[in-house]
Amino acid sequence: MSVSRAAISPRGYRETSLLLFAVFLAAAAAAQEGADDSLAQVQTRGVLRWAGDVQGGEPYVYQDPEDHTRLLGFEVEIAEDLARRIGARAEFVQNDWQNLIPSLERGDFDVILNGLEITENRLARVAFTRPYYAFTETLMVRREQTSVRALADLRGHRVGTLANSLAFDIVQAAPGIDVVIYEGVEEPYIDLEQGRLDGVVLDNVIAKRYGAVHARLMTAATVGDGIYAAAVRPADRALLAALNDALGEMIAEGKLRSILTRWQLWDERQAGLTVGEPRAAPTHGAVRESSLPRLTMEHLLLFVRGAGFTIVISTLAMVLAVSGGLLLSVARRYGGLLPRATAAGYIQLFRGTPVLLQLYVLYYGLAPLLTLNAFTAAVIGLGMNYAAYEAEIYRAGLEAVPIGQTEAALALGMSRALALRRIVLPQALRVALPGIANDFIALLKDSSLVSVITVVELTKQMTITAVDLRGWFLPGLLCASLYLSMSYPLARLAQRLERRLSLGTS
């Protein structure tokens, strides 16, 4: 028999409503608890996407020298074993090491597995698995630096390390040290050997394989220790639990020890990861918004300093480019067979290869023959590259001058050199000036590439500040504003020159 709503007493109706509301809340809570389908998505897809940076090299993850389509490394083997244990296959995603965490937050992959150290800053953004490797931070110096026995002994000296790493935090915290930031693991040891640095602090795994191979270098001290762990998004609790279980199985079965031993990485420090209670990643409460770093006046001053470096480097490089381009264009148009061929070859070489490659070769490749400091290499590298482009702009200007004017100057008794200097070049420059101004704008932006040879210009300062602030929007906005403030006047100048100096205008 049905009972109408009116037949229920007000008290019974309230109790029924409360009961239904409680059931609704419980169902909502259960749904929220079960909303984490991160593991199910991986298993349904059949692929665990793990990210790293091949530039980190051996023994982490690197290309097989005999088969460049295949990856090798102890983390490759760990990733493959983890994926198998959770019911998927491993798929590697290449990503710049400094941007691993932002890319993880974007959802570009499922897990980071690439020598990622557990630090306070990272704990605020990602969830770490149990560790899979324990390491130390190693200070290396040249063999003649026998007085260096600790990081404090290098006060007032240049010390190299990787950006956004535990080693960077340690060096930065040491008072009086000039920190030099690198993106690769081989470059700092080259600079140390060449005398452009006085010390390098990196993980002992890196120091053993990339530093110890240099006969002039030696280990001076151990300056810290840390642990590697895989990282996932904090919301991916199910995937985190599955990876922890899989790592526990690898440890219990001796699989992790087998992998580390095969890569000559096993030592007594790893025993803490494999016996007794798992050495879990440190945990901390949620980071309050008020405790997060904020953009300060000190950051602004660093940005202004980076902009100053950008202007100085770009201006000096442009002076070199304009001078070199003029010589190349004149040689190509008026020189003999050898000067013409040499100028044409130079232009093709520097326009046909990336400026980034040219900077690497100039600074690192030629280091045994020509040791340049970073600032000088940046100016010369950019200047030599842009000289090839300026030469073509000048060539267009020279060809715009009617040949009859040269012939008339020669008929009046001028030498070819005098006719070129007084008649042809002034008119060619008039045509070329707008293009030169536009190239100067391009050079301002291309100067960001010199960060690969340790110059901290505006863009590099932006990336450093973004890591400090754990966010890219404000640093990126400030960096863009400074670039715009530098390039806008040049753009207006180029437009004005185009109007006033175009052929045919009075």
C-alpha cells in the first residue's frame, strides 16, 4: 500500500530528508574517493608514459651508440620493469630536464623518472614514490688546487652545477660563491679543466662518469647527499600506490639491486633502500599560499641585470656583424676569385647551420685550441653568425646602386676603391639601413641562445626565477615586457628609416 507524503509526520519527514542527505553525502564522498582513475587510465591505455632528458646521458637514459632508435640506461630498465608490474608497457617522452615538473603538471606524461632529487620545493608540487637510488654530491677541482678540501674553500670563485638541482641548492646556499649554471653534464667539467671554473658540484653518478675521466681533475670533497625518486601528480594517488608496490616488489626480489649492479651503481648507500622499513620520501604538510616565494625587488633587479647583459652582448655582436658583413659583401662583389669564393663559402656555412651549434663549437669544441670566456664567445659567436646575414643585406644595397655611377666615377679619374667609398657605399648603406635595424631586433631575441654557454642573460634569468617562484606566468610576463621595451624603439626606428631612406624619396 502506498503512503502519501501528507501521511508522513513533519518530524518523520525531516528525519527522512536528513537520512537521504546523509546518503547523498556518503555517495558523493565515495565518488570523490573513487574519482582517481590514474592507474586505470594507464592500464586501459596499456602505456606508462615516463619522461626524462636524453641530454643527461649515461647511465640515466641515453641513445644506444649502435642503434639510435633504442634507449639504454638504468632508469630505462627500472621504467620498463615498473610498467610491466602495473600491467602496461613503458613509453619514453623526451623533455627538457628543467621543465619536467611543469610538463608533468600539464599532463604531457604520467611519471618523471630521471635522476629527480627529492627537495622541499618539489614536494610542494609533485608526489614522490619511495626512492630507488641514494647518491652524494661531489665537489671536483683541478689537481693543482690542493688547498681545496671543502666548498667553503672556493669562496669568491666560480663553481659550476646544473640548474634546478639539489647540487644547485647546495652551491647557492654557500656564501660568497659565484654560481655558474649549465644545462648539460659534460660542459662544466670541460670548463673546469680549461680554467674557466674553479670547481664543479654534481651527483657522484655524474662526477664518476663525466668528471673523473679528465686526467687533470680530482674529487675534493663530498658536500651533501640525496635520493632519487619517481614523481607523479599529487592527484594520481592510485598510480602512486601502484608504483610504490611495484618498487617494493623489485626491491624484495632483488631486481633493483640487479639493475644497479649491472650499471656499476650499487654501493653501501643503497642498503638503506632495500632492508628494513622502506626509506620513504619525506612528507610535509600542504604549502600555504602565503609561504610560497613571491616576485621581489631583488628579482626585478636581477631581470634588469639580465636585460643589461642582453643589450651589451647584442650591441657588440651587431657591431661585429655589420663590420664583418660589409667586408664579406665587398669581397664577394669586387674581390678576385679566391676572396669571392671564401666570402660565399662563409655565408653559406653560417647561414646554413644553427647558431646554437656554432656557439657550442666555438665555446666547447675549440676549447683545447682557443679558450674563450663565455661573454667573449657569445659576442663573437653571434657576430660571426649575423655577419653572414648582413653581407646579403649589403649585397642587395650594392646591387641597387646603378652601375653607371661607378663607371662615371672611374671616368672622372677616381680609383675603384675611392669610387666605392665615396659613391657606392653611401648609397648602398642608405638602402641597407632598414634591414640592419630589423636584424638588430632579431639579434636581441637570438641572444637568449647564449645561455647554453653559461651566460645569464634575460631569458636565462627568467627560467631561473620561474624555478624559484614555482611558476612561469609572472616571470614570463616580466621577461616579455623587457624584451618589448628594448625592441619596440628599434622597430619604430626601422619603420622610420624605411619611410625616409627608401629609394625614390627625397
